[in-house]
Amino acid sequence: AQTVTQSQPEMSVQEAETVTLSCTYDTSESNYYLFWYKQPPSRQMILVIRQEAYKQQNATENRFSVNFQKAAKSFSLKISDSQLGDTAMYFCAFFGQGGKLIFGQGTELSVKP
Amino acid sequence: DTGVSQDPRHKITKRGQNVTFRCDPISEHNRLYWYRQTLGQGPEFLTYFQNEAQLEKSRLLSDRFSAERPKGSFSTLEIQRTEQGDSAMYLCASSLNRDRATGELFFGEGSRLTVL
């Protein structure tokens, strides 16, 4: 069975600085997708960034980028130029042949002014 | 497109009562998922549908839980004889599965259940 582990329950960063959230996963599959989802306080979960496992190039979306290390089964999220609106729970998630998202425990990120 | 909508947003019930949640997915989306989330935790998969077919049901889901998606449109999640341990946020999500599923799910705001 696939598992997703986020070892940082809470993190904080100063506005305009850079922060990296960690995620590791376990799977025997070779084709899969990895995601970071953001859940702001009392609001719905939204997709931040997606990585396809067969692509070696790391995905980027504006201030958000990932460091995907397939052999190490590591998938970290880097947020550059942090903004107050980035304050949220961030979930790493795996999507494979099972057809469903498997989430990590989450990292609560606080961006401080 | 109004996104995924869930109703009710908050339900308070007494132990032993039955509750039903409704989810209306994005109109053209053929996959619909239910997750349960407790405070400070990641969402746990409960079940999902491809059109009207229920493709998988988690072992976490006891016989008191049932989900339907008649005609492949909206879905309902019913919990019978609620227990205090059922208190959680119930999230619905939908996705468009063309040639292959990609895992890009669109979530609703959730239905929060409190069992007294």
C-alpha cells in the first residue's frame, strides 16, 4: 500500500522569505502523480502544483516549485517570496493506479509579517 | 461553473441518529470522491465513483456508511446510527477522467458533522 509522510507538522516563515516543505512517499508503482494541495483556514482545498513521475523536470508554478527525487521517493515544495495569503495547511498527495489521492498528515504553514 | 457544492455545511446530531450529506460535483466531471478529515489530519479516502458505479470503498467505512451516485450526477453519503467517533469534516471532490485519471481533484468546502 502507498503511504505519504510529512514530517513537519508546523512551520513558519517571514513574509518575502523562502520556505521548503518536505514529503516522502512509498510505492512500488513506476507511473504516478504527486501533488501539493493547500487548505486555507476554513476554506476548501485547492491544487498548488502537480508532478508526473515519468517527467524528470521539476514542476514550477509561479512562486511554487518542487524538488522531485524519484529514487529517494522524496517530493518537497519550495515557496519563494512567501506571502501572508500562503498561510494554510499544505498536504502532499500521491495518485497512482488505485485511482484515488492518498494524503500525508499535512504541514501547517504560518507566514508572519 | 459554481464548483463542487456540499450540503449541509454543518450538521449537529445526537448519537444514534442518521445523517445524510449531499455533494453536487462540477457538471462535466465523471469521478466523485468522498473523504473524511479530522482536525489537524490529512483527508482519509472513503469511497469513489466513476459515473454511477462505485469503484472502491475503504475498509475504514463500516456498514453504517453508504454512498450513492444515482445517474452519475450528485452523490449522497449516509451515516446510520451515528457515533461520536464519526465527528469529522466530510469532503467531496470531483474530477474529469478522460483517457486516464490524473488525480487533479476539485474539492468542495466540506460538511462538518458533530455528534453529541
